[in-house]
Amino acid sequence: MSTTAETAARGQPRRRMRVDGWRWGGRIFLVFMVLYTALPMIWMLLTSIKSGFAAMQFPPQWWPDQPTLASYQKLLDPQNSVGQDFLRFFWNSLFVSTATTMLSVIVAVPAAYAFSRFTFPGRNFLFFAVLLRNMFPAVIFLVPLFILMRAIGLVNTHGSLILTYLTFGLPLAIWLLKGFYDNIPVQLEQAARIDGATRFQAFILIVMPLSAPGIIATAIYSFIGAWNEYIYAYTFLSKNEQLTLPVGIQRFFSENTTDFPGLMAASFIMSVPVVVLFLVLQRYFVRALTEGAVKH
Amino acid sequence: MTILTGKTGTRGGLRPLLRKIWEHRADYAYVLPAIAVMLIVIAYPIYYTVELSFFNTPPGLQLRDKIFVGVDNYTAILSSEIFWKVTSNTLIWTLASTFIAFVLGFACALALHRDFVGRGVLRAILIIPWVISAVAASYIWKWIYHSDFGIIGAVLVQFGLADRPPNFIDSVSTVLPSLIVVNIWREFPFAMIMMMAGLQTVPDQLLRAAKVDGANAWQRFWHVTFPHLRNVSTVTILLLAVANFNSFIIPWIMTGGGPSNASHIWITHIYELAFGRQRWGVASAYSVLLFLILMMFGYFYVRALSGNERKDGSA
């Protein structure tokens, strides 16, 4: 932290006569927040490389005496039953999240474009109706949706999850993308159409590339939402081989309540894909929020 | 099919409206997929919930044999003791989580606004809790709070602050605050991202002008930065409030609402009524009440968003 402070001070051309209380307060606050954020995750990692016996000690081993990757090997080994289950949950989550992401981009892009460009009767009403979806908790929809899914034969299929996940990703996706389209000058499209492009070509060749950050942000948001979703998956799926990771882990560890290293290893593996995805693409996400949602 | 005809007046009767709808028929095709999905997954469930809330559904009875009981479910709820317990829990949970998460997130955004070495790394670390699954977060914190082997208890004992590890989530008085800490851990990054995005829209010239005029850091913040962020703040706070009001996973996995309902909030209670005790009618009535409360939130949400819209239109 001290090197950060020195560099920041050097970067500042103006000489400061007195200690800037606000900046010091900010730094101390940031250190505190980083500890609050990171310590639980560090403890998760440290626990995950202990043996079950080492984890259950008081006072705890602050640093594992004999670090072991046994929990990870157990979870990722396709030979034993635990590994088989865990890997299947992993693929299920990956399939459901990817399908949800692709579908929500396909549905949200034209809708957001229409809300931004066209003035048709009921436009505002429909726009806010879509946004209102965010207001309601999953539990309200659980029972009726369960009955509906049974009626259309989707219970115990991944289709039921994909369809429901679509709807809670859509409102934010449409809102973000509409902000993007609002900022793309309509003259660009008009110029393309004067040059002989059809509206569809203008949309694909001009508008889509310009809104790429928005589409990437939308995709990340849908993927993370689907990957982490719990209630619907918990209610709609009952067959063990179809469970997604959050539910699978919960089912699994409600039987082995004391295997905390295994639980921490599973939590870690479950977090890796979304954290990596988000960290790689986060600048698009922040930019999309700035341009799409906030800057008006 | 005209691009941006501009807003034409809405006067005229039904016939011009129908003609307009017909003229714009192709435009609806773009929104149709979104609307169709929404209708299936939202409109029908809402209708069904309202209907079910007027019926009694004893366990062991098929749902189609439900018995009409009028508003009995509602009166039963409002006169029950647990309703008020759960409501006060929900209020504490929602208000405390929303307020603290917003303040912490906003403060982080401000502290990270100035460029310094390592800013990107700090930002990335701070965002991680928001990205990981709430199920994973619940298990991590459950382990941290563990009454025998939890690290917080161990630290307290090591420093002589406690004789033995305290019960965080097994005690009626501490369970709700302990869960709120977990919830804030997961939610403040969202406020941080939103406010960081908002901060980028505050014009630098204004801040510099204020500095030249002799405004100190606090005055610059209060008179220049903050007014610019009013809209973002409103939307962020509303989204946080709604998310907290609707949260389920953290209390459900960490305590299941216990001990003795001390951490039951509305959603976990409704879930238990419906799927635990098969009392669908009462659970639906709860949902309808919840729905009405959320409509109030929704009113402010739409107003905050359409505030954005109006400004957008005039720009």
C-alpha cells in the first residue's frame, strides 16, 4: 500500500503542504474493504487444501501444516462417483448458462433496437412492462411456473430453466442495449440505406458492430445470472443427473455436512468460470453501464 | 415503417390509433419475442397466484380440488404472530443491507475514482463477491461463522475477546446481523460498479471550476458530484432494495430461517409455506401482499427511470 501512496503522490504535480485527510481516509477505507472482501475467499482457499481432520481443529491451523489437493482430486476425478456427479453438474451448468446467454442476446437485441428506434403505439408501456419483471421475486412465480412447465412437458428438463432464466436476464439486457442504440446516430443507418443497404443489412453491418460492448456486457450478465441461479433449479429439477452446480453442491453436502474442505473446494471450482469471465470482460461491462444505462 | 418519425400527438379516437398500430405492424415483430416470453412467464403466473390466494389447499388434496374460502387466507395472515415477526425481519434486512451496501459501494467508487497504481487490481478484487454464486458465498460464510471451528470465533478467542467461540448464526439475537454482513459482502460491489459508471459522467470542468472558486473537497462532492449522481443513486438504491426484499439464498442456505424464525424473511417464509408445508393458498396470499408492496417500489422505479427518459428526449 505504501508504494501505491508514494507513486500517487509523485504523480501529482502540485505540491501539497498539508496531509490530505480525504485521500488518507480513502486509502484506509480501501484497505479495510479489500480485507473484508478478500479474507473470506482466502480462508476458503486455505480450507480447501486442508485434510478434513486438519480443518476440524481448535485453534485452527492458520496455515495448513500439510497442504493437500485431495479435495480437488476427488471432485475432478471422473473415476469415482463424487467426481462423476460433480463433473456432470458442471457440464449441466455450462450448457444451461450458454444456451440462456445465446438466446437472451438473440431476443434482446431486436427488442432493444425497436424500443430505441421506432415509435409504435404502446412502446413506453411495453418497455416499462419488461423492466418491471425485475421487481418480482422468483418465489411468486415458482408454483404457477411449475404447473405451466408440467403442462408443456418441460419439468425435469433443462429447457424449463433456460426459458425462465431468459426472462430475468432480459430486462437489464434490453435496458442496457437500448441506451447503446440511443447513442448511435441514426444518420449512419440512413447513409447505409441510401447506399442501397436494406434495413436488415444496415442493422447487421452498422449497428451491431457499434453496440458490441453492450452485447458483450449483456452476455456476461446473462451467463453469470444463469450460472449462479438456485431457486428455480432447486424446484424444477429432481433427477440427480440433471442438477446444476449450486443445487448439486447443496444436495451433495447436505449428506456430508462435515466435509468442509470438499465444500470449499467445490465452491472455489464453481466460482472460477464466472470470476475469470468477468475479470477478462469487465471493462466492457463497466463501459456498457456507463454508456448504456447511466449517461443520459 | 419510418425511422424516428418523432412523437406525434396522441389525440384522435380509436380509428386513428388502430391505423397507427397497423402502420407500425412490422415494428412489433422486433419486440414480439421478448413480449411473448414475458407473457408466458410473468402474466400467467401472476394471474394464477391471485386466483389461488382465495382458495384453501389442504395438504394431501389435489390442487385442482381446492376449496374457495374468500379472503380467509388474508385475515389469517394479518392476524398471525409470525407475520409481524417476519415483516420486521424483512424490514431490518432490507433497510440495513441496502443502506450499508450503498454507502460502502459509493465510498469505494469515490476512493477508486482517482487513478493510482494498482487501481485495476483493487477494483477486480472488490467486484469478485458480486460475481460468485450466492450459494458459494453462503457456504464460505457458514464455515467462517461455524460455532466450533469458525475463524472469527477462533480469532476472538486468541485475542482474549471471548472465552469461547460465540454462536453467530445459531443464536436468536445475532443471526440476523450476521446474515446482513454476508449480504452486504455480496452486494456492495454492485453499488460500486453503478456509482463508478455514474462518476465518469460528472464533467471535469465543473469540478475544476469549483476548485478555482475555492470549494473544498467536501463542498465539491456535495454541490457538484452528488447532484449529478442523483439519478444513478436512485436507480441503484431501488435495485438494491428490491433485490434485498426478494433475497432467498443466503438465509435459506445458512439458517433455513431459524433459529425459531429469527432469520425468516418474507421470501423464505413463503417458500416454506408453499413447498415445505404445502399450504399453497396461504403462500399465494402472502405473494399477493408482497406483490402489492413491490408495486409501490415499482412505481418509484419507473419514475426514476422515466426521469432518465425525459432528460434523454430533451437532449
